[in-house]
Amino acid sequence: MHIRSLSLRQFRMYNRLELDLPAAPILLLGANAQGKTSLLEAIAYLSLGRSPLTSTDQHLIHWNSVQADLPFAHLQAEVIRRNRVDFIEIALQHKALSNGHARLEKKIKLNQSVIRRADLAGHLNVVMFMPEDVTLPGGPPSGRRRHLDDLLSQVYPDYVEALSDYQTAASRRNALLRHLREFGGDVAQLAPLEAVLVRTGVSISLYRRRLINALTFYADRLHQDLTGGLAWLKVQYQPNFDPLRPPAIDYQMGLVSQAVDEPPVNVDALHEAYREMFNRRRRQEIERGMTLIGPHRDEVRFVSDGVDIGTFGSRGQQRTAVLALRLAALRWLAQETGEAPVLLLDEVLAELDRARRGYLLDLLGDVEQTILATTDAEMFPDAFRQKTMLLEVSGGIITPLQD
């Protein structure tokens, strides 16, 4: 899988960009704040249907366009896959309302047909690694949950739908809980929303459990390679709601082979336990005005040689763990889809020592297309630069260079 052409209009600092790309390593060279990260963000946006860097689409529109009467942004990629070619488009457009205000409308197209965000799954898969990812093990849990969501959303459309339905139902239930706290009323009003949370929440948790099982399988081996066999790595899933913990779904994460079939799961029993938990904690949730159980409060921890590196690990340990995790994600996506994803690396080599740089660059041979952003091309060996496409990025303008 690789991107053959990329088109951006009024996206971030790109007024207009038309770019042809090879199925090979591509090096983006430029000073800070010139548009390198924005280019990687645009590719991830076309993959996920949302930005990995901001939750507000309005921030993606070029400031010149924002000053116009009806600002817009448009992104398009031609994606070459093993057996087909896909054209992905995302348009952001302000639409005028009758009250004089405007709202931002997002339209996603695949091969000229309007689709839902969930239907993007599998058409452009990416793994993106940025310097700030080093904070993932010790940062807020939302960042670790988002990492799982981004991976699963690229493979399973029903996961995207379940996550969207869950978030909508949780938001509405929170509003209703606050209303019941302040004004009272019939708690039976909660039942329809809880039914959605039960159905989608169990589905989300099972998907996440299977993913983390696979990520640990890959990440542990990669981590041992990166540390010269000196340290193992386990990614631990700590679901907020897991009252049963039946042996049937205790996968002993990190200790099983991918070849081992997952045991059957009694989904009906999980649904019933989830509903019972809502009943038991309803009074507390009304008092707090929020939903206290469910996958929106899941936790993921990184453990190396018995130590939680998010809490006690050094920056070097955290960096190595995240690198292993990103490379594990790359292998998992390739395993699930049959095609290696596009790898996006933003100033990653600057964070690595020479041995880990060499290890990472050696792995790029398994990827059809890698796009690397850097301020210093000399950081890359001559032999590597000779087989890359070198592009200079300056003020939202990209110019091919001869190395």
C-alpha cells in the first residue's frame, strides 16, 4: 500500500499542493514550523477521517481561507493497494445558516461516492510516530485509549460505529444524570441509553482486549531486539468494567502465541453483568452527574521487567517502549490487512541513539512507503539517502531536491 498522489487545498499552511509520491522512502527536509508535520497530519486525516493532532476540524483550515466568507479545506489521495486503486477525498466547508451563523460540514468520499467515516477502514492504513509520543506511557489515559481506537478504526468499520454510538449515548446519559440530580424524575429514562452502552461497551472492550493481546505479542519481541535482549515488555489492558473476569476471556496477555485460538466469550453474560453494574451504581452516578463505568475509563499500562515504565521508567525506557509499540502496530496492521501500512515518522531519529536508528532504518525495507520528516538530512546514512526521494519543505511549499 502506498500513496501515489496527494492534493491539499487550504489545509493548515498549504494554500495548494499537488504532489506525486513513489513507493519508496521519502524524506521531508525543512526547518521547524514549515509544514512537515502538517503533511503527515493530512495523510493521517485521510486515513482516519479525523486529525491525530486536534479534535477541532476548524483548526485544519488555512488562515487565509478562514478570513474568507465561506472558508474550506480539501484533501485528496490516490492510494495504490495490492488489487485496486482508491481515491479518498475529505472536504471541510462552512455552510451558511438562516440565522446568519455558519457551521462546518465534513464530507468524505471514496471513489467519488459519499461514505461514512467508518467506511474509510482499510483503504489507507497508516502508523504515525512523533516525538511527543514518548509521553504516551506516562501521559493521560485518553492518549493510550486513542492509540487503540486509531488502530482498530483502520481495520474494523463496526468498531468505528460502536465507538461513535457509545460516545453519543454516554454524553446524553451524562446530561440526563445531571438533570435527575438537579430536578429529579423517573430513572427509567436511563434505560434506552444504558442499553446502547451495554451493547457497544462490551464490543469495544472485546476488540481492545484482542488488539492488546496481539500488540504485546509483537512489541515484546521488538522491545527485546531494541534492548539487546535485556528487557521484556508487556502491554496490560486494565478495563474499567470487567466484573466477571471469567477464565474464558483471560488471555494471559503477552504469554500466548498468535497461533492460539481465542477461547469463546459469553457475550450475553457480559451484557447482563454490565446492566447489573449500572443498577448498583445508579445512585452514585446521579450524585456525580456522570457515567462512571465503561470503556471511556479504560486504562493501558506498559510494564517492563516488572516495572510500570509510565510511572517509574526513564525517558529512554519510555521512548524504547513506544518505538516497540509503533512497530508492533505496523506488524499488526500488515497481519490483519495483508498489506503493510504507510509509515509516517516525524523527527523520530533525533530521539534515538545510533543503534536504535540503525534498527529502525533496517526495518523500513518491510514497508512499501515511509515518509520521514527531519530538520537534518545528515542524520541519515548516505546509503539510505541515496534511495530516498528528498523534498524540501518551506512555508507550505514543497520542492524536490537532488541529494
